[in-house]
Amino acid sequence: MPNSIVITSIFSFKGETYSPSIKIDLDALMTSIQDDTELEPNKLLTSIYPRLAASLDIDSYSYAYEIMLAADVKYSAAEGIAALFLQDESFDFSSFYKKWLADKTLGVLQIIVDEYLPEVDLSQPTAIKSALLAAYAAGKNSD
């Protein structure tokens, strides 16, 4: 199931209340930043704010944009495994990212296991699973 979440920023500017809201494809977002070893929520928001502003035709050089940057962000309507990390309009990006990356890694390993070791069940903790994960990590870190 695809992972997505709705992000809303509520702020007031010149006596008007704005609440731009966009649905984010978290799989695409995570893929675009997956080279980061530590995911920073503020870094994610930095990439999302321009989309929120565009939904209201707010220029990134305007005072309204600065007000929006200072406003609280609320999260809702999480889908996929993202729903596990949404609580009280807050979203734990870091934990979601770790889970998303682990699932992605297991997906890659599952393809290999299906071809070479069909009797191995990667959903269970085994020495083979640990060895495959270690080999995968070593390969990624060998650059």
C-alpha cells in the first residue's frame, strides 16, 4: 500500500486565516532523500513548504511565506505504514523513515532469497536474515 500523509499549515496574515493543505506521497519523498543517514523533520518540511505556498499562490519571498514558515504544521489522513507514526496531528518522520527503509531493504533481499533460498522466510528473525542484512549494509557502505 502506498504511503502518504496530508500536511496542513494554519496561519493568519493581514486579518485572514489560511490553511493550505497538500497530500504528500511519502514513498516518492523518502526515495528522493534516502541517501541521508539521519532524517531531519525540518529538512523534510523545507521541501514541503514551497508546495504549500504554491497551493495558495504565495511567493517564497513574501511576508506571508515567512508567517507560514513560523506556523505549526498538522498532519492527518496517513495511509500505509505512515498511519503507524501519526498521533495527535503529529508525525514521527524519523521513525517512519527507519521503518520505510527497513521494509525497502527487506523487499530487495526478498527478491534475492526467492531466487536462491526459497525455503528462507525473511519475516522471521534468523541467522540468514541477519547475515543478509549485514551483507547488504556492508555493500552500501563500501563506497
